[in-house]
Amino acid sequence: MTSPHYIVGAYASLPADRDEQSLYYALLGEQVWIDGAELPYPGDLADPAARGVLARNVPEHWKYNTVTLIPGTMQRVGADADFGLASPDPDGRRAALAFARHAHDAIADFADSRGSNDVAYLEIHSAPTSRADAAAMRQSVEELLTWDWCGTALVIEHCDAYVKGQPPEKGFLSLDEEIDVCGSTGIGLTINWGRSCLEVRDPAAPEAHVRKAAAAGVLTGLMFSGASSQATEFGGVWADGHLPMWPDEPASLMNAERIASCVQCALECPTLAYLGAKVCVPASDSLPARMDRLARIREASDLERFGVMGRAV
């Protein structure tokens, strides 16, 4: 068995200083276990000047970067409750497709700056909150698939589903609905540990979600961010705060045993393409300390124990 690619959501642990950001990417680029970054959109990708700097900062040998639309999606949902690829409102769905078009163009420009399209996946989401419609999501995905993505593959990143009577963080489609959309359109699905955990308020939920997506043959990615039933410096109770693993964050429900168990389940799915880690860090962390928090999650995956062979570097 060959190892899936490993990506890091470096933007969550990125220092504020621009020069330090360049140094952080350089440090991460020295780690042979990292194959790419999860890049937020809009973020630097949306600004032509910043996008050029980002294209230079992201290590040249990282060919499996992933772009996530969740930051811009949530910004727009906050301003317009009808916004989303799964919106039953035609104007809201059109607005989400227009937003995706902007991301498409940014990815193309990013590729031009680097001389190759090094964005392997685009993570899309089934907004809006509490009103998402599976048929509308399917229609949007079908339209997105008619665009020329120059090799970038679409994946639905599962966020917490809307649960009646429970305050949502995202409140999008259920996992079953998203699996059905993936199955009917031929795209993949990514599970985020923390978002599945906070949806069900149970640290056993992420593994159950991984098993379900794997059984359906649609599991493409598995990202590790922590969650907690307690308030922390990274957010409130059951917040989508990208907590580090326990014991880096004592309140985190994501520990080495749970990480390894999820990875073992994910590796049973032949469609699995990437694993990854994305955590927030204290502002006082040094660059090596930031990297170490990501490395400990990678180490907890214990891929060698599952008979996974490393790739040549």
C-alpha cells in the first residue's frame, strides 16, 4: 500500500508577519512528509499581488495543494442567508457559482505563476445554513464539472450538518445527502475530524463518518482538526476552532488513538488520496513549535504500522 499524500492547513498556524510567513513555508517545505498545503479562498489567493507572493512561498515541489472555499462561503452566508451551492433560492445558488468562478480563475492564475497547476483538489461546501437542498447541490456540482479545471478535482468537504434544536457552526447538508451527491456526480468527499465531532457532539463520530464515506467509495480526504466540549483560547464550546490534538491542547477530544483509528479506517478505501492536519496555534509559538504541532498529528497517524509504504522523495 502506498501512502496517501499529506497536506497541511498551514494558514491556520501562519504567523502574522509576512517575512515570517515566508520562513514558515520554507520550514514546512523541508519536511519530507508534506506534499502540499490547504489554501483558503479568498485569502491571499484572491488578491493578484498577494497571490504572486503565495505562489513563490508555497514550496515548488508541493504538487498536491488543496484550495478550500469555506472562508469565503461563511463570509457570504453571514451576509446573505440564501447564499450557497446547495441553496434552494436561485439567486443564492447563482451567487455561489459566481464565487466558485472567481476561485477557478484565481487557481488558473496561481498555476500560471508557478508554471504548472499544483492545486490537486478544490474543497466545496453545501451551504446555506439550515436550508441546504441536496437537489440544488447536485445541480451546482454538475455545472461546476462542465468547467475546465486543468486537472483540479472537486471534493465536497463535509461540515456539521444542520441538527434541529442544536446551534450550528455551519449547518449544511447531512453526510448521507452529500454522499449521494458524490455518488451521482462522480466527485469525492473529505471528512474533517473536528467538524464531524462537533456535529454529533461525540468524538466517535468522525470514525463513523469515515467508515460511511469509505463504504460508499467516495472518501477522498481526511483532515485532522480538533474539537472540544469546553471553551478554549481557540473558540467556544463545540466551536470549529481547529484545535491542536491532545495533549497540545488539554481540552481537545482529538488524541493519538482516535487519529490512528480514523486513519486505519480511511486506508481501507481505495479512493483515499490525501490525509492532512490543520490546527490553530498560540500567537507566541515559534515557527518550529507551529510545525511540531502539525508533525505530532502526522506521527499519530502511524502509517507504518498499517503497512503503508512511504513515497520516494
